[in-house]
Amino acid sequence: MDLIVADVGGTNTRVARAHRDAAGWSLHEAQRYPSRDFPDLATILEHWRSEQSSVTALAAAGLAVAGPVHHGRARVTNLSWPPLDSRALSERLGLPVTLLNDFAAIGSSLDALRPDDLLLLQEGARDPAGLRLVAGAGTGLGTCMVGPPGAAAIYPGEGGHARFSPSGAEEAALADFIARELGYCTREHLLSGRGIARIGRFELDRQPDPDLQLALDQTDPAAAISQLALAGHEAALAVINRFVGVYAGQLADMALTALPTGGVFLAGGIAPRWSEAFRGPRFRTAFRNRPPMTHLLEQLPVALIMHPEPGLLGAAVSASRSVKP
């Protein structure tokens, strides 16, 4: 079975052919397009098909979108595109179309991931029948709850837009710093690419540093801060450690809401690039720092999704259910 799959983000849209055989799912002819260079999603998909003229026998389309999806309609949160409609897209593409939230797609990918697609951050005690939590920082912060393995039910959410809950005086000062700029502070204001730059400005405000200032002046401050950190730069490392601690604490808050005993899974484009920082003690300490429920958080397995395209993989899994055998 071959499908066209896309993962639509505010920055980039990734498109590929998904193929399933006895060994499972694989992705081919993957291309990345700057989302804002195109007027809508259908144009991107038609452009991909024109570039892949040898790909003809497509059974369906699975389209993961960074934004809420209701009754086959969606609006991409960080794009000025017109609303997406699965029926209109189906007519234009000539294929059955499944439209789903991007983190619903990542949730759908969990049962298709192989063991080497995951990096364990905390072993815990996994309950095979337990709920699972997926969260991931990239252009924004996405969240999703997933039922037990099998025909898992998916519960997408918008937890990234919940208000940031500080843990301690330093995080409270960070929240105040952001609120002075934006009027309030959400989780996504910190746990995103732009959030890294905001944390960088907070650290710079506390301790001036010309190298960090130069990094913040770059087109991609997060990438520039990463390069500084790799060189052992103290201020850049402080930004990364702050980001990791905030991430862990907000995951803990989300986990306490539903107790995902089936596991907590980190996705998104940032954490895999900083996997060594997430494997360190800062993450585990901050994740467990929710007394009196520390003992519950210690028991939850936590893993980092290292598969390069879990959104595309999950979009394929979801769309394949619309294809008649």
C-alpha cells in the first residue's frame, strides 16, 4: 500500500510517499517545502506529485496539521492559509483524505515505532493498558493523549497554550519577564523555537554576554545558541538547561492531570537535537519535582522519539484505516 502523507507546520511542510509491507511502514521521496512560499496545502501536494511523476498508485492521503481539527476542517495555527477542508482536498487530489492534528498523528505513530526509534529518559513501570501522553516543542508546543496499544483512541489537545506554571522563584522571574513583553506567559511562549530565544534574552538580561547577544541577533537564534553550547559556552548552556528544566516541569504538570501510565513521549524538532541534555539529571529532577506526587512521577516511563518523521508515519497509519482491503 502506498499513500501520500504530509506534516504541515507553520515553518515547513514535509511530504512523502508512505509504503506498508510485511515489515511495517517506510517513507520514500520525502521533500520539505517552506509553508509560506505556497498559497495553500493543495498546491504543495500537487507540486510534490509533479516532481514525483513515477509515483502513481496512491491509495489515500494522510495530512497532519499544526492546529485543531474539527469534522474534517482545520486552520493551521501559524499560517495565513485559508481553512483546510478534507472533502475539498479529496476532490482536488482525487484521493480519500484523512485530516488530523499533527500531534494526533504523532500519537498514531506510537504503535508503528520500532525500539530503536525511542531514547529512554526514565525507565519507570509501564502499564500496557495505560494512557500515553505525547508532547513536543518545535515551531509551537503540541500535546496529545493516546489510548492503549492496538486500535488506540487519540485525544488531541492544545496544552501548549495553557498558562505557564512556574516552579520556584527563578521560573517565576522568567514568567514575569515574558509577561512584560507579551502580556502573559504560556507554555508555548517558552517551549518552542521562539521560546528558546526568549529564554536567551532572559539570561542575557540577568548577565550580559556578547557571544549570547550575537547568537540572539542571528536569523535562527536557537541554532546559534546550540552551536555556542556545543563549544562549551556557559551562557548558552544555561539557556539549554533552563529550557530542559521548564520542559520537564510542564510535562509533569500535564502528566499529573491524566497519569499516563503507558508512558510519556517527547516529540518535536528540538529535543532530539539536544538529546544529551535531556538524558542528564536536570530533566529527571525537574520532572519529578511535584511534591507530594513525586512517587507517581518517578513511576512513569519517559522516552524521546528519535524517528525523524513521526508525524508522517502517524498520518500514514491513520489514513490507511480509510482504505478498503
